Amino acid sequence: MKTAKGICIVSILGLLAAFVGGSDAALLSPTSHPNQTVLPPAGSGADIGQEPQVKQTEPAFNQNEFLTRTYELKHISAEEFMKVAKIFVNDFTERGSTLVVWIRRSNIENFESLLKKLDVEKKTIQLNIYAVYAHRDLKLSTLDEKNPSPKKTTADSGSSPASTRALDKIKNIRVNRRYGTGPAQAILESLAELAGLNIVFEVDANFPVTSNFVEIPWTDAVETILKQRGLGYSIEGDELIIISLRKPTPELKKVLDELKALWNFTSYDMDGPSFITVRESAGSADFKLVMDHTLNLSVTNVKVKGEEIGKRTVSIERLKLAGSMNFVDSLYIDTPDVSVKEKGFLVAGVSGFGSAADALILVISAEIK
């Protein structure tokens, strides 16, 4: 009996050992997938015949491995984008709008986030610029009293003998030319040449216009172009002079009157407007303003902020105004981080322009195309 009990005990222990050994064998089975974890069957009973439960896990990627990725760019060139994104890639090639990069897996998320931020449609911004010459002690008429330009505003106002002869000549000229769409300045130059006149621009006339003239009087052709921007002309001798007939809008006049009261000016004259067009985030751009004085404007990284039309803001990273007076070059304005609200005005100025009593003020509005 004692021997039998011993055998019985041994047999039970052997059965337990076999059961445990069977579980170990299942866990270490060579048929188990390396990405699978085998769990013991649920329950407290001896469910030895039940299939093991399998839980699928995600494979662990090597974040340091390099991959080749291809991207199609919509609004930004591959060359421009890679100037700021090259820190994320090991190598790249470009062809047109297609960009192929060899990139570490760990950098893909940051690279694509930057691409999403920069590959967006760029807006076109038109800046309308008025130059205001303000005086503290000169008894000049204000803009609401008379036209600020001392030039004649119609062709019929020419009174010199040379002007009279020119007027008599152009009255008989008829224009039969199809210019199509192009800059008004180029078309006006062509019309001046047709009349045998030299042309002088006192305002910016570099705006697009569509002109197709069929047997139309020369004066009608010129006026058709100029009236689109509130411009006029006079003829003095053998010169066709393009001038501004535009009076300030009520909004602009309000700004000018506020400036007059704030800076205690007795009067002011206004030049312009000059129209300049820039692309959003296009870096630095330089323009020559069409004014009585030689003025050069530089704007850097013009951007549009906001999405709601009418409430957007145009920001300018840096605004510079340089010019020449009495053969001396000067930097009049150098201002960083300025902005103008849509349908609003930006004002920047410098005192002592020409004399201690005078000032030059730029009044800028922005149109988002």
C-alpha cells in the first residue's frame, strides 16, 4: 500500500509536469508567428484541447531607415520648397512639379507638415500708394479746395503756339489699331508716337487695359484708356503729359484730414496713386513710384492674414522708401513689421523732407486679388 501511494503521488506529479510542459511547448511552438502573442485558454478548468487565443500586434518600424517618397506640388516650386525643407531629407530630385526625396522615416511627419503649410495657393496683392507732401508754413490750397496738380487737366487747355499746332494736328488723327490686352503705358506710348508727341507720365499708368480701336478719333482713344483709372492729360508743346484727375475718396480724405490735424499741417499736396502688384510671400520686391520726386519703394514678404473677406490683414515684413533730392541719395523710411487692414490705410512718413517745415507721408491701401 505504501508503494502504491508513492506511485500514485508520482503519477499525479508527472501529470502536472506533463500539463505544464504542454503549456510551455505551446508557448514556444515554432509555428507561432513572431508578431503574435499566444495566451493560455480562459477558465479555471483543464481545457487542454481548446485552441490557444492569438492577439495580433503592430510590427515595430525602424525609425532610422531611409525611404523614397514622391510628392506632386501644386502651388510652390520644388526648388523653392526645398530651400527650407532640405534639413529633413538626405537627398532629393525634382522635375517640374514632381519632387522625389530620400528621407529618414522619423522625419516624414515633419516634412509633410511643412509641405502642407507651404504648398498653398499664393494670393496677389495690389498696393495703392499715395505720396503726401505736407507743409506747416506754406499757404497752399488743400485738396478739397482745388485739384492738387498744377498741370492742366484737358487737352483743350493748352495755350502756347506749339500746343495749339499740336491740338490742330491731333484733331484730324483717327486710330485704327487693335492692341488687345496690355499695359496702358505701352498703348499710350504708341498713341503718342502716332501723334508725333513725346509722352511724360506724372502718375502710374502701368495697369492692364483692353483696347481695340476702329476709326476712332485720337483724343477719344486716349481718353478711353485714361478714364479707367481717373487719369487725364494735357499737351504742352510737343509733350503729352499724363496726370491724375482723381480726388481722394471720402475714406482717404478723412485720413489726410486727420493727419493734417495731428501733425499741425497748414496744407498738403498729393501725388499718385502708384499701383504695385506683389505675390504673397515672394521675398523682396523693388518699385519706382511715379511721383514728382524720385522715390523707390521696397517691400519684403507681403502676406495675407485671415480668411474672411473684408476682414483680412496684409502684413509687410519690411517697408523701405529711398530717393534722391539735390543729387543726394537718402533712405527716408525703413520700418519692419507693418500691416494694413483690408479697406484700411497704412501711414508711414518722415519729417524734414526738403525743409524742416515739410514732411513726406506715404498712405497705402491694399487690395487682395
